[in-house]
Amino acid sequence: MSLSNEEIRHIAKLSRLHIDEEEIEDYREKLESILEYVEKLQELNTDDVPELQHAADVSNVFREDEVQGCDSAIRERIVDNFSNREGDLLKVQAVFPGITNGSGSAGENRTQ
């Protein structure tokens, strides 16, 4: 599979990687190698292989979520030193631009 320069740039952008023009060819070779390997894996007959088969007997271990606070002086120092905040709310870059949690402007998420 051959990837165009534009596809390489797009993949880099999605990965939040800054690549220079001279790096594009190196990334193309590496990505094409990965895609070739995936194509090879897709040729395998997996009809008789049960889903989620593992070499070792593995099971999920679940635990209850628990809030772990910190000393109020530490929390205050963190909030005071955070560069982008409103009161004690910290503004961070959105993971999914254009999607908000219902408050703030598009592209911003707020956490407390």
C-alpha cells in the first residue's frame, strides 16, 4: 500500500506529531511496513480460534473507583500555578476539538 504525502501529514496531525518535510519519506516507509504486516496477518485463517485467546490464563480485575484527594495546600498551589483557569476550574486543551461538556466554548474542556 502506498501512502501519499498528504496522507502522511494527515496521520501525523491526528497523532499530534510535528514532522518536517524531510521526515515524510521515513514515516512513509515505516507506516507502509506496518500496513504490509497487518495485511499479512489478515491472511491468517482464524476460523477455529476462540475470541480473546491468550497464552496465559488472564482475567480482568475490577475495582471500585475511589476519589483520592490531596492536601488542601497542595491543591491550592496547583490551582494557583495553573496557567489557564477560571476561579478554581482548570481549562485544558480539548481531547476532541469541537466537543464540550456543556460549559465553556467549543474546543475547551473544563476539569475540577
